[in-house]
Amino acid sequence: MTSPLLEIRNLHLSMTSFEGSAHVLAGIDLTVNRREIWGLVGETGCGKSLTGLSVSRLVPSPPAQYLDGAICLDGTDVLALSDREMQALRGKRIGMIFQDPTTNLNPAFRIGTQLIDVALAAAVRDPAVLDLGPKAGRGERHRAARALAIRMLEEVGIPNAAARVDDYPHQFSGGMRQRVLIAMALIGRPNLLIADEPTTALDVSVQAQILKLLKQMVVDHDMGVVLITHNLGVVAQTCSHVAVMYAGTIVESGPVRAVLDRPTHPYTKALLDAIPARNVQRGALRGLPGSVPNLITPPPGCRFAQRCPLAQPSCTQKPPHKVAVEAGHMVACPVATQALENANA
Amino acid sequence: MTDIATTPAVARTARSEAMRRALFRFRQSKLSIVGAVMVFLVLFFTAFGGLLAPYPEHVAGGVDTANRFLAPSVGHPFGTNELGQDVLSLVMAGTTVSVAAGFAVVLIGTLIGTTVGAIAGFNGGWIDEVLMRLSDLMLTIPGLILAMAVAAALGPGFVNMILAISLSWWPGYARLVRGEVISAREEVYVSAARAIGASPARVLFRHILPNIVSPVIVKMSLDMGFAILTVAALGFIGIGVRPPTPEWGTLLSISRSYMPDFWWTAIFPGLAMFLAVFGFNLLGDGLRDVLDPRARR
Amino acid sequence: MIRFIVKRVVLIIPILIGLTVIMFVISRMLPGDPVGLAAGPNATAAEIAAYAREFGLDRPLWVQYWDYATGLLRGDFGVSIFTRREVAQDLATYLPATLELVFAALALAIVLGIPAGLLAAVYRNRWPDYLSSVSAIAAISMPRFFLGLLLQLFFAMWLMWLPLGGRFPIIWEPPTGITGFYTIDALLTGDFEGFAMACRHLALPAIAMSLSPLATIMRMMRASTLEVMQQDYVTTARALGLSQRLIIFKYVARNAISATLTVIGLYFGWMLGGTVLVETVFDWPGLGLYATQAIVAQDFMPVVSVAFVIGLLFVTANIVIDVLYGVINPKVRYE
């Protein structure tokens, strides 16, 4: 049996700060295969970005400390790799895109320079990236990297790429810059793409274009994607699967249609209730009462229990187990799954 | 659970909490403590250096030609100079002149600069324009040369030297204070004070100036060292305080001619100067971290 | 770009007018008796009056200023009342010496300060960083003239490795004046022995001069490097597999240097005005020494002119820095 592209198992992460040590990721499980786009949704601070950054080991340590678990990329645990081995995976095996396209490109360098450096770094690990033999000279490699940069820019839809490769970032619009960043993330031919809120800073019309481009790239490059977002609309539009996070835990996950059409966990339901839609009555839109628990002294049981409408005394005793309510659809709430079983029976 | 920050009791202690944290940060930085100790010693000698000097008669200008150029020994730890005076006594007494002059320069510079900056920032318009162009202009004139020219024209002497240096010292403060006043003026609490009918003077003195004290104090402490250096520089060139008043720069300039054989006559005044300035700079650096967190890197 | 430069150059003019007016007023309004000093201790009142008339010092101040200002436009910097020499001639002799010293010191400060600051930032909160920040504070606390004396004592008097002072051995013929910089002139004429000699004389004063700017540039570079390392594009570069070395020395360095440039511009002016002390210690025949002699003699034409030249160089340096800033930082260039 081949191992999945990305398999995060029981990941626990703590962060030390002035006030104490916070248990910010408490047992994350996530499996991503090629051609899957996983949406990772949740409120600000729920740990979704930390999960993404952990895959590339970009969370500075200290203050971060991995307490338990594994992050396996094609069966290799990246947490066990040396810094040098990890660096070789970045850009080559794992591509990343971040939220704000205006600050993620270096303003002092031409975009071509930045693309070429990423391509050359990837080619150190795998000369095939540039379609060159291992003996190719410096000039030859540079020329090949530049040609590849132009090809990638064309691929992500930058018009007149051969001329624009020598422009500076400020000469592009926000949407175009995000396309440049996608080209940069994909130039080393990674199998896994982590996209951290890639469309949040963009106009709605541009958002749709970028998401469409991402979907296209998944097919073209045979990739798996983790798409981190707080926008369920983006998830519905783009993702094949979704994992809902709350306070450092995944409360519900599964195929996107199953989770969004048949939400089971009370937090997922609350999240869906908070989305304005055309056919919702005035006044029906509900926020969620209460606030996210303090993670320095987290509640011992279910982290959502304090705000949960279904909470039972037993919920605060121990962390809830995940139960499959249908094929691949996992829910971490014994009360809700029990209720569902009773209803079906 | 309610939001902690809105609890009234906690809000009241927020200020003392901030003070506590500032003190904590200051104590954490060992260098600032070293600086504070050095500054304390310097201030101690400023006050008592002349009194504690082992040979007070030498400080007053007495000479002892029989004991010229004695190398450092138990009786004269820093040796004696070309007039047979005890170098340790001169260095101790010299602290008073250098530190007092440096402090006077910084104080005068701060007073003038703060006034100019506050007027410019508070009034805005053409007054601001004129005052700021003037301070920019003063900043393009090489300060040391201006001070030298003025000191030479006024003639030697303690007060003249201080006036000459202060003349080029204020524009930095004017710029700093103006910037702070302009940003403080826009703050909500000032608009609020105006809205309830406070007079402009009251707004300036009660609401704006108290908030710019920290950056000014930080700049003053960082400037102390440079003011001491400038005072010594004028003495070294020969335009500052004249002997027999002991002053580090003057001492250094005279003993130059007796190097390398009688190196102690030059080394000790120079070291005293360096250590005093070093202490003020270490302290100023620590104070900046504590009082002006925005400037922290 | 061109428009930007022209605009900045035009703005220099009022600054220079203001500067000369201030220096003129200060130098003439203060007590003191320059004419008496220049005419000599035994001069009679009539002789002093004649002396004043000869140099036009009996006329109203504004007339004297007008004369001086219009003279400046023709490159006439007035006449010294003490030596009766043309100030312009003196400046032509002394300015290159000072510039050579300042450029050497600044080059030293930049070449050492920028990498040192970069490394301090990379090793943040580890011992190289602590060491560098303590030495930086020590360096700016060190009086330049005392450092100069110490260097003289060790390297010239005790070890006798380097000359005690001056710009060139008195008995040697200095390199032919092309640029006025002895080091460059010696190289241009192929006089390598002369070049070595000029460098040996330049070494100690340049070191004494460079220490404090070196420390400031280093700290500025450290601060701006730390700031740049926090930027999103650095995270992206790391996330896409660029090596730490490439990120720091290529990407971060360029962004951090542009912030440091401003300090270098300010320091250039500060050093021009501050050569006085180092020139005094090392008998370096430059503007500072010239100004000191003129100041002691209350000979004000040279003083005003030296202030004018330094002010002019200072403002020019800042324009050059702004242009360089645009070259390094393309975003500024287009705005």
C-alpha cells in the first residue's frame, strides 16, 4: 500500500510566551492525497495557519515545541529531518502561498530574479526541474531557470510574460502578484501546496479567478492542496474535502458535500449559521455566544463545551473521540453522533 | 468568562503594571545596570571630586616642581604631570567641570529646543515652517566649528563655552518635540479636551507636554555623553576652559607633548573621559528600551 | 528622476544663503577684535582703522555680505585678513586632504560596519550580538582625539610601525596633483612607493575617524536587518527552499542597506565637521586644522567659507544618498 501524500497524525504543539505555555495544537489528524483540495477552516487563532506552517517546519522553535505526533510526507516524518534535509523539501516538494501578495514578494528585486532563485534552489535537489543534466554549467542553468520562470508565468496567466519577468513587484496589480506567487510556489514542481488564505486580501472578482487557477494547477501538476481559509464560501467553491478546526482541534472533517450539507458537530452548525445567504430571513443570522477558551489553561474535555448548546457534564471530563458518521465523515462530538444514531434507529 | 481588560480594578493597575514591566526590563539588561552604576560614580565625583582629591592644593593650581613627571606609584596612583601636580587629583576634580558643563549644555539645548518645537508643532502654519527651516539650517552648519567660532569670539571661560555649544545643540530637540506634539495633537484625548473647552495653553501643558517627556529624557541621557565629549573637544583644541581649572580635554591637550615617555599624564584623563561617556551611553541605551518602546528593535 | 535631482539642487540655494547669513552674522556680531588681532599687538588706532578699510570691514554688514555672496558666485571666497591669502587658494589645498581622510574613514566604516551589523542580526541574542552591541556603545563613547593619541602612542611611538602624523614625508615630493588625493594621484602616476607612503600616513587618522561611524552603521544595519527579517517575503523565500545564506546576503542585505544609507549620508556631514580633532592630533593639513587656526586668530573669512564648503558638501551628499536610495529601492524611484 502506498503512503498518502501528506499524513498528519496526532500532532501536538505548544507555544511558550510571557504568560506561559499554550497548548495550541491538540491532536491534529489530517490525510491529504494527490488531487485532493482540503479546506482547513476555523476562526482566527484556531491553529489552522500553524498546522500549515508546521508541514514546512516554519514555526520558529523556540517558542514552538512539538510535543507529540508526526507529519509524514510520502511516508517520511518531516519533524525528524535535519534542517538541511528540511530545506531541500521546501519549494521542491512543498510549495506555499500566503495571504498578502503585496508583502510576500521582495519589493527590491525583479520578479524574475526571485523566481529564478527558487527554481535554482529546487534544481540543486532535482536537476530535472530545469530539464538539464547534472553536469550543466552555471550560465546554462541560469538560462534554463529563466526560461522556466517565463513558462510558469505564462501558465499562471500573466500576459506578455517574457517582458514582464523583468518587472518589479510594485508594477503588478494585487491579483497579478498572487499569480506570480503561485508561479513561484509551483516552479520547483512540488506535490503538495499549502495555501494560507491566498484570496483573503483580493477583490471578490479576482478571488474567483485565483481559485479557478488553483483548481487547474491541481489537475495539471497532480498535486494535493491544503487551503487554509476562514471563508466557507471559498471551501464550497473550491475544495474536495474540508476540516473544521476549533481551538487547536479538528472537530469535523470529510468530503466537502457531506460536511457542508449534513453538518453534525455543533460548532460546524454554528459556523454555517453565521454565513449570510440570500434566502435567510432577517434576524435568522446568528453569531456564536462566548469566546474561544484560553489555551494556556485549556478545559480538560471538549474545548468547545463552554459554548456548546448540547454540552453535557461528561463533555468537560475528557477529549471527545472521533466517530465516522458516514464514509470519511468524522465528527468529534459524542453527543451529536449519539443523537444522529438515535434518529436513524 | 468576562473580558479581563474591561474589569475596572485591572484597568486602574494597568499603569503601575506598565511601570513594573519597565523596571523589570531595565533590571534584565545588565548593561543598563552597569551604566547606571558608572553614572552614579561620575555624579558622585562631580559633587565631591574636588573635596576628595588627595592633593587639593594642586586642584587649586598649586605646583610642586620637585616632583615633576613621577610615574604612577602608591603616593600618586596616576603619576604627576609637568608641574608636579597629582594627576589623580586633577582627573577627580575635572569631573565637576566636564559633567556640569555637559549637563548645562543639554539642559539649555533641551529648553530652547522644546520651546521652539512645541511652538512650531502646536501652531503649525507659517510659524512652523519658519522655525523648522531655521533648525534644518542649523543642522547643516558643522556644530563643532560653529561652537569653536563662537567660543573663540566670546573669549575663553566656562560660561562662554557652554553658550557656544548650546547654540548648536537645540535643533535636534526642536525636531523631536515638534514631531511628538503634532502626533499628540491628533490623538483622541486632545480633541476631547478641546471639545470640552480647554484653553490651548492648558491643552499644551496638561495634555501634550507630559506625554513627550519620555522621548525627551531618553534623548537627554543619550546626549549627555556627547555633550561631555564636545566640552572636552573644545578644551583639547584650546578654546575651552583654561588652566588652572582642571578639565579633561585641556589636560589631555597639554600632556600630548609629553608622550610617549610620560604617557600617564595623557592616558588617565582620556580614560576618565571615555568611562564617563560610556556610562551615560549605556544608561541612555537602557532608558530608551524602557521609556521609549517604540524605538526598540 | 532628473526632475527630482533638479528640484533638490534648486532647494540647496536658500539653504546656502541662510547658512552664510547665519555664519556672517554670528561672526561679526560677537565681541572680539579680529582686526586688532590681525594688525598686530603694537598697531596704533590709526593703523587698525587703515587695516579695516583695506579689507572693507568699515562698511555696513549687509554690504560686506553682498560682496561676499556675489564673490562666491564667481568662486571668490574672500581674503584672509590674517595671512592676506586668497581663501579659495587655501581651500583648494586643504579640502582634498580632508576629503581623502573622510572618504577613507567612511569606506572603512561601511566595509566593516555593514557586514558586522548583518552578522549581529543573524546571531541575534547570542554572544556575537552582545559583543557587538557593547563594543558599539564603547566605540561611540570613545573621544576621537583620545583614540588618535592612543593609536599614536602604540603604533607610532612604541611599535614605530606607522608615521606619527602629517600627510606625506616632508622631504619627499608629494604625488603630482591630479585629484589632490595623494593615494589616487600616486596610483595614477604609477608611483607605488608614494602610494604605500600615502597609505601609511592615512591609516591611523582614518581609523581614529572611522570608529564611531562604524559603530553607528553597524547598529543601524543590525536594526534594519532584524526588521527586514520579519517581513513576509523572507518567510516566503524560506518556505520556497532558498538557503539562509542566499536569503540574508542577497535579499535581506539589499533591503537593509537602503535603510542604513540615510545614516551614512548624515555621517558624511558630521565627519566633515568633525575632522578638526583628528586633524589636530595627526597634524593632517586639512580644512579642520585650517579652520582651527583661523578661529583662534578670529579670521572670519576662512571660517565662513569653511562652513559654506562643508554645508555644501553635506547637502550634496544627502542628494546623492537619496538618488542611491532610489537605485536600490525601485519602488521609490517610480513614485
